[in-house]
Amino acid sequence: MHNLLIPKNLVDAIVLQLKKEYRELSCSRIKIIDLERSIRKVIPDPIIACKVSRETQKAFDQLAEKTYRFTRDELLRACVLDCLKRHGEVTK
């Protein structure tokens, strides 16, 4: 392995130049990513929720994940729609 001797004044000049470039980059307003602000819905989607016992939650999770291979919200949505359909309340 060879030792490369660089004069100290050259190293100082390089460091100064790098510091200057860093300051210029950090001070300038470079647009790296074009972000779009999220738009709030005027009318948010309705939510149906209720409190249940831990046992009921576990049973529902088991039914969703193991039996139907759905997420909780998918199964609950299907149950609500099925209930309304049975009572003739669903309109598309």
C-alpha cells in the first residue's frame, strides 16, 4: 500500500470548496420531490362501529381470518350488506 502525500494547503482548499458547496446546497430551495397536498373529502365516508367483548372480537377475527380469509372490515362490510339485503333495504 502506498502512502499518498497531499499538501496541507490543497486539502484545506478542497475542504473549503466542499463546505461552500454544501452551504449553497443547503441554503438553496432545491425541489427534490414534488408533493401534492392531500385533499380532504367534503363529506367523509360514514363509519359503523360498536364495542364488543374481547371474546366476541376474537371470534369475529377468527371467522374473518381463518374461515373467510377476509380482513375485519371486509367481513363486517359483507355482514352489514347481507343484513340489509335480507331486509330489502339495499339499493345499488
